[in-house]
Amino acid sequence: MNRRQFFYSRKLMGAATAALIALTVLFVLAWQALPDGRLRLWFLDVGQGDAILMRFPAGEWVLVDGGPDASVLAHLGHLMPFYERELELVILTHPHADHVDGLVEVLERYRVRNLLLTGVKYDYAGYERLLDVAREGGVKLLYSSDGVDYAIGRSGLDLIYPGTMLRGRGIENVNNSSLVFRLIHGEWRGFFSGDLEEEKEVELLTGRAVSGGARAPMAESGAGEPGGRAPGGLDLSANLLKAGHHGSKTSNSADLVKAIGPSEAIISCGAGNSFNHPAPQTLETFRRAGVTVRRTDLEETIEVAVP
Ligand SMILES: [Zn+2]
């Protein structure tokens, strides 16, 4: 081997080693990103708004609301492996900017199989844009009014409200159109109600807010439920509560919290937000009910791993 051949063979060896290291790093990253058989939730720190990413045990990704802007994309880019660009389901609880605007960005950049929404009539450009992008991208629109509870592997969604009453119709306070559901996984339940306010919470408790026939519980009530049946007969019990309306005092009534009976409540709100969310009254309600509170304005993104 002359000097020139020696030089090239060393260069080749160097390139091969670099390629091997790169492959190993990619392999380790991919291996780490594999689903671990647990349901994981991330309450994303998107400032003043809601965005909750979920990964189901078999690897499906679900996003509930998208926050107020494109900041949700950075979270998805960080939490989802770079080679996964598909969301099984996106849920829009209601079409206010702090829930819908980030979803437009997500639908423009990710393949979304299904979009679940109430179909409430509401005049807002961001909402129109979301529906346009969904139709252009061939996203399947699912309406809560269809009354079908959604199953993902052995987990699922128990759709509670609004039933059939809001599709294609307006409502005075669009917060009260918020899709309410329980996330069910084994014996574990999570309760999500968007920005639903107290007057509708009361109706959930009496069963009046739920239109007949639109919902059928997808899972039989399990043992060890933390709460109990509301007076109206609905099973609202859950281990975890996504606090209503960013911890506002207009939501999270003591009676609803009691009926849900969570051990943990997550408040999604922006640090130093102008609404003064969460309200001291809400924090007091949780304190009295013995509920542990976690807040995105204090902790940033909060991860919950369901056993
Ligand atoms: Zn909101």
C-alpha cells in the first residue's frame, strides 16, 4: 500500500465509522420512541390555551385542541419521533382561538385521519380555516352528534356532551358548546370538558344537558371508581380532571368536582395571563375536595403516564 492508498483507506474507515455511529444513534432514537404499552398524556405548555397530546399503548397519537398558535408544533416535533407524521384523531372541543388556531397549523403539517368536533355554528375565521384544511386534506370529520364512542385499541372515549343538539346550530356562549368526554383506559378515567361553564356543568349533573339517545357508555362501569354517579344518573367519575376553562371560577363547580371525584386536576393556562386564571376560588374548590393540582403556567408541559 502506497501512501496515497493508505490515506484513502483511512478516509474510508473514518466515513464507515461515522456512518455506523449515525446508524446506531438513529436506532437508539427509534427504539426509545417505540410505544411502551402505557397511555401517556402531555398537557402542553402552549401559553393561554389548551393542547393535550396523547399516545395510546399501541402507538396511536391523539391531540385534543391545539392552543392559540403554532407553538404546538414545537411540542409535537419534540415528543413525536421524527418519522411519525400521523395523528389518529384530533379533537376540537370548541372553536375559540385558544383551542382551534394551533390545530390549523397541525392539520397543515401532519396527516390527520379523523377530526372529532361538535359542528357548532360559530363565526370565526380560524374555525372556517380548520374546516377548509380538513376537507382539502381528506380528513374524516366525525361529529359528536353521531353518538358513536370512539375506541382506540382497548382504550376509548366516552362522549358525554353535547349530543345531537348543537351540530349546525349556534349557541349564545360557545364555551358551553365544549365537547365533554371521558378518556377510558382499563379502570382509569380522565375527564375533559374544554371550557364548559357552570350552568352547563349543572345540567351534566342533572343529566339535562345530554340529549337522549346520542350517547351510550362505551365501557361498563368499573370497580374502584373514584367518584360516583351524578344525581342525573350519568357516571362522571374520573381519576384525573382537566380543569374546566383554564381554572376559571365560571367552571369547576364544587358539585361537579365532587361527582367526578378526581385525585388530580391539571390546569392549562398561560403564565401571567390577563384573565387571572386559575381563579383562587377554583384552587380552593380543589383544595377542599383533596384534589392535587398541577398547572402548566408553573410546571410548563405536564406529563401523565397512566398505568
Ligand atoms: Zn379556552
